[in-house]
Amino acid sequence: MRKTAPSWTLKFMPAWLSTVATPNERGGVPARPVVALFRGWLEKRQRAAFGENY
């Protein structure tokens, strides 16, 4: 994925997966440091697209 994916997906996917995963699935989400780093980035874009109640 790193060689072929656009750079925004490397920020988006781990953070998004973390928000939609069930508690049992969260252990399998890759790149936990990336999730922590880009969680705010994802939330900002979701609010911009969907408003406060996304």
C-alpha cells in the first residue's frame, strides 16, 4: 500500500479503521501510533464534511 496509495490514505485508513472497529477488532488495527497522530486530522475533515453530528 505504501508504494501505490496516495499519501492521504496513509493518514486516513488507520485512523478511520480505529473509529469504526468494534472493541474486539481494535487490536488488529495497524499502525497504532499513526492512529493517534492522525485522529485529529480525520475528525477535522469529518466535521467539515458532515457537520458536528457525524
